[in-house]
Amino acid sequence: MGERIARGQLDGSISGGALCQKLAPSMKVTAVPGMFQSREEAVHVMTALNGVFDEELRRSGYAYLASASIGGVILFTTVPVATLDDIRRLRLGSWDLDGIGLMVNRAIGMQSVPMPAEQVNPSFEAKQIEGLATTPTVVLAWQLTPYLKYFLDLRISHFYGCTVIASRVFDRLSIEDQTAVRTAAAKFRVRVEEVGKQQDDELLGGLLAQKGIRPLPVSPTLRNQFLVAARQAREQLGDKLGVPGETLQRVLALLADFRANRAPQ
């Protein structure tokens, strides 16, 4: 997509994440396992980082219009799991463009099997994989429900998208037209997040179970084990994640403040 924009074949993109992270390295933080434990956390942090994204995209030759939460990435499986060791034994399909997720998951000890999106369904049919870390809406959109039996609402990472236009195009617009485009993008962002939250609530709240994908309990022990392992993996990988160090520290500070303000008094 980015190459086609650079060649002038396209003027902009609504990206599901890969292009955003390539053009604005700080956006990679959403793909880091164990960072965000709710949609609200992700939206709070990413909104606070809008200025950072705008500057990074400007340096890459793009006008930043908006970004929006597509949903939390959780675990879907063909077999029941209850512990971190159970998860480590699974062969998990992973999107081959998610370099950060692959690195961290492998550092945690998970068996991630990279593949393009179009190979996920055939891989389940051939029993080459036993699970997938993705959002509930992707399971529905990719028609994966026949292959899956369980879901574990353990927030692995977060799926975030963005809308950008090449600066060579955007800068030629009048101020009035630029404002109109930004206003439309802001309305689109709000709508995407509203619909995404509604769909997640419906799917996790019973619709997936109606389609034969049953929820598995997430024990406090499992959640804590995963978060500890994810943090250790992040620290071990360090700069290899590709997330600017100052961004990572700011995100951790924002999350700490957000959680403290939400904690019961």
C-alpha cells in the first residue's frame, strides 16, 4: 500500500495497522503484547500520543487524519486452555506482517506460526494450527467460526488503524478543504470506535457462544503470569521492538496514571 502511494497510484489509505506502524514507529506500541488490557486504556493512550503520530507521519511524507481502535486482540482456540503452559503448547497462527507480536510471543515461549491472512482458513482446515490471536470482529469477518471452539478473553495486544493522505496531495488543498477532510475523518473515527465497541460487546457477550465458540475462564494466576512474561519479553527485546524508547516510557506512565485514577478508592 505504501509503495502504491509513493508511486502516485493512490493518494492515501485507511490502514488496519501495518502501514500506520511502518510510517509512524510509535504506533507499534499497540502491537506489543501485554501493554493494553482494555479498549479504554488503548484509546486514552493513543489519543494522548496524537501529536507524536502527527510528527512522525509528517516526517514520512503524510498528513495524519485520524486513528481508531479496532479492538482488543484475544485468544481463539480449537482446544481448551487454562494455563500459560497450555498456551505455550498451542500452534498459534500469526499474521506475518505482525513482526512485533511474533517476536514477543516467541520470547514468551508461544509457538507462533507466521502466515498471510489468506492462509489462516486453510491452515485450520489442515489442522496445522490450533489457535489464533485476533479480534472478535476478525473471526466473524474471516468466517473462522466453523474452525474454533473456545475463546480466552486474555488481552494479548490491541488492533489500531489509521487514516492518512500523502502530503503532496493534502498540502495542495485549500485550508477550508483541509479542515473539511479532517472533520470528516474525526467523525469517521468516532463511528469506527462506536461500532467496534458495540460489536465486541455483542460478540463476547454471547454471540460467539451462539456460534459455538465458548468462553474459557481467565484466572488471576493466568493473567498475572502472562503479563509478567510479556513484560520480561519486552525488556529482553528492547530496541528490537522498533518502538521509540521515549514513546514506550510515556505509554507506561500514561497507563499507570489511567489505572490509578480508575482504581477503587
